[in-house]
Amino acid sequence: MPAGQGAGILEVELKFMSASPAPPTSAIPADFVFVPPVPETMDELGVPESLVEQLLLKMLFFRGDTTGRVLGQSLGLNFSVIEAMIERLKRQHLLMVKSSLGMGAISAVFSLTEAGRELTREYLEANQYAGRVPVPLEQYVVGVKMQRNKADWLTPEMLRKAYRHMVVSEDVMSQIGPAVNSGKSFLIYGQPGNGKTFLAEALFNIEASPIYIPFAIECQGQIIQMYDPIYHERLDEDEPEISAFHREAGFDGRWLKARRPFIVSGGELTLGMLDLSFNPASKVYDAPFQLKANNGIYLIDDFGRQRVSPAEVLNRWIVPMERRTDFLSFLTGGKAQVPFECFLIFSTNLRPEQLGDEAFLRRIQYKMLLRSPKEAEFCTIFERYAQSQGLEVDVTVLDAFLQKHYHRTGKKLRRCHPRDLITHAIDMIRFERLEYRLTGELLDRAFTSTFVEQEWED
């Protein structure tokens, strides 16, 4: 067991043998914490030895003179795993030792020979990937299933803490909680400006357990890049240095420790983005959003405004949502069966009947209408935002403003209005060098510049 892991943490002893199926969720102990075990032999990697050899030579090709220790680190492996391979490559005159610190092969500085450079150029014709050794798809499937959230992982206290920066009613919290805890699909709909996206994005604040994500996956001889620094927040930047002694590594270096991902896509989404993306330059595939979001959250914002119809998007996910399995396509015609373990959220300003019929909507497990705020909630939002900007709110001024612009005209309250109005008021104060306080006149002017006139003359 890795150093520092306490009782209650079960080390994975399967060593991710390619034929090992993932254990059923019911068989996993409640206190289980997944940690990808450090591979001690070439067989435990689960990928062809020839792939490791190619990556090792590519590393030297791009890096130049490199020590054995750094080679191991760059591949995500203990040096002991690749030591025999390096000796064989030396005998084949593909690489040579340029110098050494006298502590064995791990401290030696290696360089490619001319024959090694020629062979590496041939390997680069196949693909340009030169990163960590990929994790085989079978091992990745086991890892994803072992990192599922437990059935009762979320508590009301955790949810309230995530929303402490927002004004959220208990009624809304009681609807969000069961949906998030279940990890099933969730539709949030309602009028624009009521904070649907803000409400969904706040779920990233939940203090959930971290997960392990592979840098890359190998399947059918193809490489799929998984790690995306835009969406994956690493927690292992200070990982221990890998050496010949595997006990110094806390987990398999082919994986990274990260927060559970939260990925958002909006109107730019196309069906092509939900499948493997082939880079013709590097000849490596990039994982689609839903694969990168496994064990996390994937938010489809502004649902219904994409370049494809809602029916096409949902039909793409009918099987994955029901069976928790997705199928991705390679250019060669092959298919990869991958886990679909992300919490899928749809946020839309459209009415549900505009998205599809009853059978269509039934595919989405949870639905919530986010209604406009009541006046007391609106005032609380207004006061809290004003205070965050260093402004005090005169209750009589706010009451008069609401009476004039909302009660008399019948204008609907929206959760975004306080932020917009106060921002405009501050802009006017700064431009006109006014006293830093909210007045009725200032709010009237802010209202005029925030909203369009319903009636206007040519």
C-alpha cells in the first residue's frame, strides 16, 4: 500500500491485468478509495512492449541527452520497469551512454545513436505522441467504475456549503440534492436571467473526493489523449520523484490526481464533438467532452440552441444514459466501448415542449423549473450584491424603485437584475465622479440603460 494511505483504503491488487473485469459496485467496500497501483513489471502495464519502446525512443529524440531517472518520470514509470529494455536497446546500438554519475543506469545520461534516430523517425510517421505510457482501455474502465460516487455521497450540508455564495431557497435545494446525488441526467429550465447556468456551475464547489485520470488511453493500437489542462485541475503537481524504488511513487505515474471534472459546452456543440477527434498532424485522437467528464459533471448549456436539434443530441445519448456505456468510432472503422459515468445536466431557456415530446423528455431523469425569484429573495440578492461592491442599500430607496419599475409596470423579477442594475449604477458613479452610494435617481438611470424600451418612436 502506498505510504501515507490509512486504514480503510484498499489498494488495488488486480494490477489491472487486461482480462480483469471491473468488480460490481455492490462488491466494493463502502470505505474503498481507488488508487491506481504502481506497475512493477512490463506485463502489468497492459500495453505492448513495442509501444513502450517507441515512446522511450521518441522521448530521447525530442529531449536529447536524458538521464535514466528522467526517462522513467517522462514515461510515468519506475526506472526498474524499463531498465532491461534500455539494456537491450544499447546492445542493438539504438542508444548509448554518454556519461554517468556512478549510481548505475538510473543516473546514466542516454542519447540516441544515428541508427536510433532513423528508427525513431519511422515511428514518428505512425504518430507523434511522446507522452506518458497510455493506460489500456480495460484498465481505464476498471478505474472509472471504481471511482463512482457512492449512493449517499452527497449531504445537505455539503450542498449548502457549495451554494453559500448564492441566495438559494430550500425548495430549490431540495430538488437539486437528490438529482446530483443520483448522478442521473438533469434538466434545468426556466426564463432567461434566473441563474440556471450559475446554479449548475456552483456544483463544482462541492467538496467531492478527488479522482485519478489517465494521461492517455490505448485501444486497438490507437492512442486517445485524455488529460486536458483546460478541464482537469491537477492535484498531484508535487508528486514524489519516481526512482528505481517504486515505493517512492504513491500511484501509477501514467495517471494524474485531479478534482472531479466539470465541463461546459453551449451553442457551439455539434455531434462531431461527441466522438473521437483525430488530429491529422499528430495522428492521435482527442477524447470527446463526455469521456473527459467521466466521474464528474458535463453541463450542456443553452440546450436547444446548438447547431443540431435537441432530438439529435439526446438520441446520441439514449444508450449511454441508460446503460452507462458509450461507443466511439476510429477512422479505421473500429469501435471503442467506453464508460459513460458523467452527471449530465441540460440547461435551457426553452419550454420543455419545444425540446421534444413526452417520450423524449422521459429520457432525462430529473427536471426542475427554476422560477423567477419572489420579492423577498430579489431584495436579498440585491442587498448582498451591493454589499459585495461596498455599497449600502437604503430599504426605502429600494422599495420605491421596485414600486415604480416593477409593481406598476408588471415587469418580472429576474435574479440577474440586481447585478446588472448595480453594475450600471457604479459605472455612472465612476464616470461622473458622484458620491459612492445608491440613490433613487441613480437606480432610475441604471434601469433605463439596462433594459430596452418596449415602445419607441421612429
